[in-house]
Amino acid sequence: MALISLEDLDGLDDEQLDDDITDNPEPMDEDDRLMNHWQAIASTHHVSVPSEMTGPIQEMTRNSQQREPLSFAPIARHEKMGEVLYEERVYPAGHWACVTRGEDLYEQSISMGFMKLMRFICKENSAGTYLGMTVPVVSRIQMMDDGTTFDKDVETSFFLPAEFQNNPPQPFDPDITIVHREPIRVVARIFLGTTTEETVTRQIALLWEILGVSDDLHRDNYMVAVYENPGMPRRRNEIWFIRRNL
């Protein structure tokens, strides 16, 4: 089970859209076909796409190539027999748009949160304009006291594009907050595939096994960075451990 993200808008060619409507013999216009595609994706995540998402989906489809990569300063790369085990990076200070949802499933929380961010990006903001997007989209996971279970409240966020960093537009949705974060230093490891609670938990355990005991890293919260289309069977994600100090 994958999460809905802006990357679902990639690769919406005629063949893919036709696959989603083969059971519907009635002719459909492009907008209906696009929404039908999103509903098909949403059903696999146990969420539905409300009608008010029609405009944002169309807007983000038109602007799907306007995405800024989140810059970082590389610190170190750790390899073994040619395989990159993990990298250390510092991400800059800046403004993030954040929303927290606490649905029954981790995937639902991420999906519902991102749909709110889509509306903010697509003109539901004080600037009244399409803001553009940065990647990756990052979710922050808080662990329960047992250290193995995710808290239901999951924060989804993206770094505001460079042109809005000095004067961030304000969201109309009160659930979205614009937060200025200080620089963070992370230990990042790539993993491929889907991002469910099960797969993320496995990646957390694997990276701890590689790193060993370390008091310099937080154990009560982690980040998951999503870069690519959830429909891709081997899409790129990263698990981020957060260092206590730069």
C-alpha cells in the first residue's frame, strides 16, 4: 500500500488513464478521466478523493515539471563493498508547510495530509497563486513509549520554494501551519518500494543494526522522505535519523 502524493500525477499517459476506466463504457472528458485515475489510486489507500480536489489535481498536473529539489550539504557517505549504507547531510533552515493528521492507518494520515497541502499549493493561500513544489515530501513519525509503535498523529510537510522563503504565503486552511525550522543533520538511507508502517519499521530497525548504539541520534522520532511515484514498484524513499546536534 503506497501513499498518495504529487508524484501520482507523473506518467498519466492515455494508456494508464484508459486502464482506470475500462469498466466504464461512457465517454469521459479529460478532467473526468484524471479524477477517475486518482479515485482508483485512493481506493488502494483506503481513502477517497473529494470533489473539491478536482481543481488542485488539474493545477498540479499542468505544473508537474515545476519541482525544486531540496538542497543539502553532504557531510559523509558510508559504503561497504560498493553499496551505500547511509549518508550524512545537513538540510538548511527555512520555512516548511506542515499538516498533522491522525487517521486509523499511517497511509491514510499521509494521504489526507498531502491532499490538504495540495490545496494550499494550488492557490488556497494568501498569495492567491500556484506556489510550486519541492521534493521530497517528508513525513515525521513520533514513536510511542514502547519505542516500536507509531503514534497515530503523523506530520506531512514540504519545504517552501525559494521564492517564498522570505515572505511565506499563509494558508487558508487552519490545519496547515508555516513553520520555520533550524538546520537539521540527518543520517539518510535509501530504500525502495512502498512506505507502510510495516516497511518503515523494518527500515528503522535495519539502519539501527548498521549504526549500532548511538546517543547522538534521536530514537523517539524519525522522518520518511518520498521522492518518486508511489505507483512505481521500486520507487525511491529514504529513512532519516535525526542527529541531536549539527
